[in-house]
Amino acid sequence: MGTGSLIAIDVLLLYLIFGPVVLLGIYVLFDAIDPTGKDPTGKPQKDASPEKDPALWTSEDVDATGFQGMGLDGRRNKI
């Protein structure tokens, strides 16, 4: 086998062995600087004030925005 073939095989083996290790290190680095607030075990941290979902309205939200009757009072939803 020639010298070029041996070098190619060695480089291929280095990539196969150290490639996953380097990628794992990059993923660990990105997880360490993750702004979503996960702890190192991957579980989300408990937040004292959970973010409110804007798609879910309570009856207090409906009353506060003035949608009493939701368009059934005859004045809304008219063009």
C-alpha cells in the first residue's frame, strides 16, 4: 500500500473517532449557553411566573377586553 493510501486511511479513522467527540463537545457548549433556561440535566427549570399563553383567554380576559356577548349584541361584526 502506498503512502497516500495510508495517510487517507489514517485521516478517515481520525474523523470517525474524533468527529463524534468534537460534535458532542459543540452540542454541550451550545447547551451550556442556552438562553431557554434549562439546567444541565436537560430538564426545564421551574419558573415562578410562567409565561401566559396569549391563545388562552379566561373569562376575566374576555370581560376586560370588552367582548361581552362576543358579537351577539347586534352592533359588532357589521361591515
